[in-house]
Amino acid sequence: MLNSLDSSLIIGYIVLVLIIGYISSHKQTGADFMIANRNLGIWQFVATLTATFVGGTILVVYTAYIYEFGAGALFGFLGAGLGLVVFAYLAKKLRRQAHEHNFHTLADYFDYKFGKNARISMALVVGVLIVLTLLKQFIAGTSILSTISGWPYDSALIVTSLVILSYLLLGGFKSVVKTDIFQYALVLLLVTVVAVSAATNADVGIDDITRSDMSITLIISFFVYGFLTIWNASELWQRIYAAKSDKVVKRGLIVSAVFMLFIGLSIALIGLSVHAKFPNIDPSQAIVFGMMNLLPPAILSFGVVLLFAAIMSTADTHVFMLATNIAKDGIMQFKKRELTNEELMRYTRFGIVGIIIVITSLAYFFRSIIDVALITVGISMTIVPSIIFSFKKKLDPNAIIASISVGIFTVILLGLMNKITPESMVGVVLVSGIVLGIGQLINKKIQQT
């Protein structure tokens, strides 16, 4: 249950992010609201990217995997780190194209490269992915906050939703960046304090640290998923579009990889500590049970704030991205003309309100995170081959559509067969990749004839 210190810290945190949102709205232009005037510096870039990646889902799911399988689950973070480094050497050209052609979404890039049909397919898949990602964040974060604080689930959900809604309406993407910088500092500090405190109280030994119960196929699946998930992360593309220089993009991605690995190690230490002290609990409850039973009351208070910051820093980004997708990939296409930044800002604000209402309603009725998380992985893998090869190949739009469609059909089929596992969901990328390759060969033969 929350004591007076817990309540004061959470209220103080909420007041601070709302103040940041208000300050961000002062004298801002439409370009500021939509994409922070494409002027992100390196530490703004690193802070907002890292804060977005480390959300409530990461805290719940990765702590559970570390608890259940041991340190082998860290290969997910290692794969993500490598993915960021590789992307760093390709993203400079992407940034220049974004500035020249006014990209805001992943679908903008596919429209520029492959035409309207490819744009529509990508926009639909990305939209579904963002909805699922938001649902994961709201379910995971609200469940944790409710359990630790003693608040009813619906009360914790409403508080979270209203805070995000308020500062996004005020400051838009500029507000997202500034609040993420604040929340990134909080997450980096507090996850370290929580991890060290948990490890100290659990008396973690070398056997606990070196324990790994993962099969080689699961380790490979974690690594591959970590590497590939970077390429379809809409939040990453948005930050690249907003960076002010090629140097910011390259160095920012490499520095972000280092911080991601550090946070991954801290989360691993929490999971290993909980397993060392309480080896027979439900893995999905590891983060909550560990914080409530391993942390002194004063540290637990900061842990609650850590959870709130992790939830906010990811959820706000995805709400804004989905609202931007609706404005650019929906309303602008319907009107069949370019929208001004002021029009985009107005439609995006309407989208933010609608999205918050829909996601809050879904999170109220659907409260299980594991299946949602795995299905999100599978759907996200359907667009990875098209994204990766788009940097080097002239892809046929029909091949892109077929690759995505067959990938989604595969996810649905695996779901109906009750075969939703980490390995099968990562395997979806092979199906989509093979279909993309076949589509390219067919297109080549058609052109030759």
C-alpha cells in the first residue's frame, strides 16, 4: 500500500511532467509539435530513444524471462545493442531523406521508395503494432502500479491515461522529448538503485548469476528478435527523422546501445535476485513480488516512481506515433493533399484523445500481457524483411504486400494452432523473407518478358 512518502513522490513526479508539457507548449510552432523542429541533439536523441525502449513491458517480461531462464535471456538485449550499432551506419541517409521529403512516419518512407500501395500496407501493420504495444504498456504498467500501490486497477489506469493525455495535448513531440529526458534520468538512476538493493538483500551468488536454463534455440531466438526488433521500431525511425545532423544519428545510436545493455544488466540483476530468494513464484510476478519483498520501504517508494516513469516514457511515444500515423497516413491520404504543420497538429491532437480513450478501454477489459506480447512480436516480424532490404534493393510493391500478408496469415494460423511461442514468432520473419524473395523473382521475370 502507498504510504505518505510514496504518494508525495508520485504526485511530485506527475506535477513535474505536466510542468514540462506546459513549458514545451510555450510559443511552439506546428513543426515543434510534430517533430521537435527536426533539431534533436545527441543527448536528447539518446535519452528519448532509451527511455522509450525501456517501458513497463520490458520490466515485466524480461524480468520474468530472467527469473525463469537465467542470464541467457540477456541475449535479447545483446541483439538489440548490435541492431542499433548496425543501424547507425545506414540511418544517416535516412535522416537526410526525411528532412528533404518531410517524413514523419515509417509509411512516409515506404511511400517515397515504393509508392502508395506499399505505404498503405505498412501504415496498417504499423498501426496495429502500435495499438498492441500500447495495450502491453498500459496492462503491464497499470497491473504493477495497482499491485504495489494498493490502488484499484481501474484507478491506476485512469491516472496513467489522464497524465499522458494532458502533456501530449500541450506539447506534442516536443513534450515527449523533454519528458523523456527527465524520465530517462529517473529510469537510469532508479533501476540501478533497485537492482543493487535487491541483489544485496537477496545475497546473490556466482551460481545465481551464471544460471541459464535456456535451450540453444531459445537463446538464438532471443538474440535474433532483439536484433530484428530494432529495424521495425517506429519510435527509432521517428527519432532519426528528428535528429539535427548525421553525427547525432550515428553517435546517438551507438551510445544508446551501450545504455540499453546497462539497463538490461540491471533488469537481469533484479530477476536473478528474486529467483535466488524466492525460486518458486510465478515468473510473470517476479518484478512485483521482488520489489515488494526485497526492497526497504524507502527504496520501494522510488521503485514505484521508476515504474511510473517507465510506463509514461514508452506509452507517450506510441500514443503520439499512432496519432501522427492517423493524421498523415489516414486523413492526409483521404484529403489527397499535403497538410500544413498546423493542420497536422490539429488532427494529431484529435487522434491523441481518441487513442487514449480506446486504449484505456481495451486495457480495462483485457488484462493479460503474455499473449499480447508474443503476438506483437510475430506481427512486427512480418515487416522486417521489407525494411532491411529497402536500404539496398528496389523492391516490388506487390512483393512487399505479399510478404506482409503471408506473414500475418502465418501469425494467425500459429495462434489458431496454439503455437504462439518466442521461437515460432521469430520464425515468422523467415516466412515473410522467403515470400518477399519469391515476389522479387517473379517481378524480375515479368520485367524480362
